[in-house]
Amino acid sequence: MDGFTPCLAPPSLPTAEEGSDLTPSSVLLDMEAYITAAAVSNATTAVGYMRTGKPIHITFYLARPPRLSYLCAHFPGPAAADSLHPGAPAARCIKIPPIVISTHADLALLHVTHPAARDLGNDRYHDFFVYTALPLPALHLLPYPHAAAGFQDNEVAIFRCSGDGGGGRYVIAALRNTTDTKKFRLQRYDSDTCRWTSTVLCVDDPVRDIVLPIPDTATELIYHNTDKVITLGGPRVTIGWVDLWRGILLCDVLDHQEELRLRDVPLPKPSRANRRSFCIGGPRPARDIAVVTTSPCAGCFKSFYPVRNFGLENKTKSGENVAKDGDAGAVYNWQAAEEMENSYQGRQARGAGQPQQHENPAKEEPRNFCTSIQFGSFSSEMIPVGCDEVVFIH
């Protein structure tokens, strides 16, 4: 059974006697599951069933931040009859471990690949589960979207509408490219209806083509390629699909079908020192963005990129220093979606923003982010190391 993931021994965590709080309100979570050959169980264990009818056990092992918590997956019994190794222990036939692809409040969205899957590119060998931590652990198998509108792990987000956790409505939203570069397919799952809907949307005003045109030297020529998804929340649940090279597509996913729109928010221009590498290859080694929710009504998020020089050459009428457009050290601000709902013009004006003075970004250190899930009364969508804002790092 070469090519399968071996069962891994999870790392040990501190015990209660060693002073660890084993029921933290929120945790830093490793996104890839450990596979256990034997069944494990604690207060977080939930059992679900894949489309094959075979069971799966999900158990979280919690540690107080900054320690990393993790989850274990156990596949009892033999692999399915139509798998590569029918009858073999399922736990010994894992090609890809389960992955946490999105979290919010007490929810985690899991991507589970069937043990001994014959064809990893075939949708029938992949399942998506929603793990609910409160009030009692539960694992719910999602119906799979239509094959033509399936999504990648980096294109989807889950959001608990009530915000408190412990029950109530949640939505899942994914945005996929179509053959038309300015049209996208929005997939939405609503826990109230237990069904997926599919809507093709156009970008309202593709401003990034004006602010951040694709250079002639670019190897990445597509208008938008989603690298990650951020959730801004608000009464209409605003979600952003981020192309780390060029911009964010925002959508209020609780809007009625006829009201759904995609709003374009361009990212800052690259510094002069980095323009030669703009849109060349993948952006992940050079750029990132993250959302940190410190309150239910957090008002804005900032972006910055550390560079070698901080050129302040102009002053506003009030005497405040600002950086020239495109210079090193420019800092852009965008208002959160709940503050931008009066008019699209208002959104666009505040979305682009103007460079503002900031502490020397060359002194800023990149932060590490891990996904989190709520196990108590406190809720935070993402927990940073040493940061309490939304940042864009270049």
C-alpha cells in the first residue's frame, strides 16, 4: 500500500496537572488531521458517516494558545468495496488526511478524502463535513454541490450567522472562476434549507484594471485567482475572496439572489523595489492577508507591507506626512463591509483609500496565523500571534 499516509502519533499536550487549561475558549488549530489506527475519544469527539456509509470519528485535542491544538481522525473498519484495497483497514489506506478548510465560531468545515480512493480527481471520493462544537459535538455530512460547480479548498468559507455559536443558522459560500474572466459562480449552502444554490455574478466595477493593471512581464494573466478567503461578517455576512496579487472580491452572501453583487477592492500597489516581481508566479511566498475579529462590530482593517526604505516626501494641508503613491511604506485602509452599505460609490471611495502615515513598516515583523474554532463563550475567527488587526503583508 505504498503511497498511503502512515498513521501518525499525535504530539503530546500538557495535562491538567501541568497547569494547562484543557477547555480553552478558543484555540490555535493545526489544519491537517492526524490519522489514528485505534479509536480515541474525549468530550469533543463526534461521529459522522461518509457517502460510502463508512464511519469517521473526529476528535480535537485542545491546548491553551500559543500552543497548537490539533484534531485526530479515525476510520474504523475496512475500506469501501470500490476502493483500491477493499477489506483492508481503512485507517491504513489514507492518501490525504482530513483538512480543516474554514472555521467560524463553533464551526469547522472539513474536507475528507475517502480511504484508498481510486481517483483523487473524482468528486465521488471526497466529502465535506461541518463539525459543530456546541452545544454538543456533531459531524454533519454536506450534500455535494453539482459537479460543474464544485469548489477548491481555498475558495470556500463558513460563517455562523448568530455569531454566538451553540446552534442557529450558518452559511457556506464558495466563489469559482468561469470561462468568462469577469464572471464568477457563487455557491451557497444554507443550513436552514440544507441545500446548495448556484448564481453566476459579474464584477460590478472592475477597478483593479485601472489601479493595478497587469504588467506586460506578468505570468499570471487571469483577472482574479482566489488564493484565500476572508470573512468580514456584518448583518449580511460579507465574505472576501482574495487574489493576493491584485485585489479582493467582496460579496454579501445573505442577500437575496437578485441583490447579490461582487465588489472589487484592489490591493496596494507593489513598492518600487518589488514591481519587477509583480504578478510573476504565485504570490504566497511574498504576500498574505488575515482577518482578526476583536469584536462583533470591528470597523476596519488595514494593509501594510514592510520594505527597506520609508520615503515620506509630501505633506497634507494639515501637515501630516504621507507617502507618495507607489512609494515604499504606503499604508492603505479599507472600511469593513458593514460600514460600506449605503452606496457602491461610498464603498469604492473608501475601498481604495489614500496612503496614510504609519509606523516604519520596515520594523514590522510578519505574523503567523492559524485557524481557530470556538469551544466556549468567546469567539474569534482567526487568532494571530501578536496582532489585533487585519493586515496585508508584502
